[in-house]
Amino acid sequence: MKHELIFRTDQYYQGILQIRPRNKEVLDFSISEIKKSKSCELSKLIETKPGYDLYLTSQRALQALGIKLKRKFPSGILKKSKSIFGKSRMTSREVYRVTVCFRLR
């Protein structure tokens, strides 16, 4: 299935979806779900040696996509982690970026 991908030009992202190992079916499903979402865009797609990294603009949509992947591919393992990105200038609260790793067995 061929997708016409539209990327953001500013490379902004709030989280990363890691797909391990490379699986075209999981990648196609993820991209189609991102296209359906109105609150999320794809910043960049990197093809790494072990799999794919999709950089997304919404943490909430990223976590929802992880749950959809787990429902569609029940044999997969879903792991979430977060790392501090910086501090909000307005509220002085810490800002996090989320990484969701979906690994097929």
C-alpha cells in the first residue's frame, strides 16, 4: 500500500512511535491512523536498522495509536517511556516527550 505522506516543515514533535522489527503492515496501519487524526501530524519518518521511528506532534494521539496497535496486533508488546524536554516558560512546569515502542513477537 503506497501512502502519500505530508510532513511538517518545522520538524516539531511531542513523541516518537517506534515500530520494531520492520513490519510493513504495522507501518501502513499506523500511517493510515495518523492521516485520520485531526489533532496529530507526522513530523518525520526514519527507517532505522531495527525498525521505523515516526515522530508525531501529539502525545495524546500517540498514546491512543499505541492502544489501537495493541488491539489490531494482539501478539505485540507495547512500552511507554517519557523524558524531560524542558520547562514551560508560562507555568515553569517540566515538559516531557513520550516514546511508545511497539514490538511484534
